[in-house]
Amino acid sequence: MAIKIYKPTSPGRRFQTSIDRSGLSKDGPQKSLTSPRPRSGGRNNRGRITSRFRGGGHKRRFRLVDFKRHDKSDIPAKVASIEYDPNRSAHIALLNYVDGEKRYILAPNGLAVGDVLAAGESVDIRPGNALPIYSIPLGTQIHNIEMTIG
């Protein structure tokens, strides 16, 4: 992820930076991999405001992210797109598996559209591949690690 630095055209714009989203997909999310994200507006089960100044904002849908990938062992998948997710600070990648299924994963740095990923014990050491921790050599950068198996 590149960082975009703004020119100081006003005092509020000075020292301002943001994430460059030019490499992200312009398409909307995969509809089958989203679910509604209900909001309370600060109201409790009786409909009374218990947290003030909540509400407004753009309507968001929750993207279902596959964190485990253990049931797709040794099935290659192609990265179809890298997308923005309004519910988390990381970008997500849409994977198209060979068997026809589609899933979202957290997109690591260095992942590009068209890359082929896999999960299993004997896959290559590349960004986006998922391995058990005993198969990862020492000194390798990792992301999305689970503390307990399953």
C-alpha cells in the first residue's frame, strides 16, 4: 500500500497523508459474500437512546472473510480483485477457486491481481499462501495467524 502525500494548499492540508487506493477494484463487492450490517443508532432493546451522538454515515455491508482456508487444502485459487473494505483497515482479495467457489481473504502486501494462491502443508512460501506454522521456515514474514488451531 502506497501512501499519498498532499501538498500544503491550506493549513488543514499540511502534513496530511492517506492511503493510495488507485490499485483497488472499482467494482462493488461480491453479493454472495456480503451480509447486512445492522446498526443500532445508539438505541437499546427498548428503542431509547443510551449512547448519544451515534448514527448517520453511509450504509455498509459486512464482507465475509475466510480466515482459516483449511477446508480448501491444495486447491489453487486465482486472485480476481483486491477491494476496499469499509469495516476493517486492511484490504481484502477476492479469490476464484478452480472448483468454482469464491471467497474473500485478507490481502497481504505484495499480492497482485492474477496471482495463484494455495493452502496446504507443501505449498510455496509466497505472500498469500496459507501453511501450518510448522511448515513455515524461520525468518519468514507472516500475517493472519491464529493462536489456537481451528
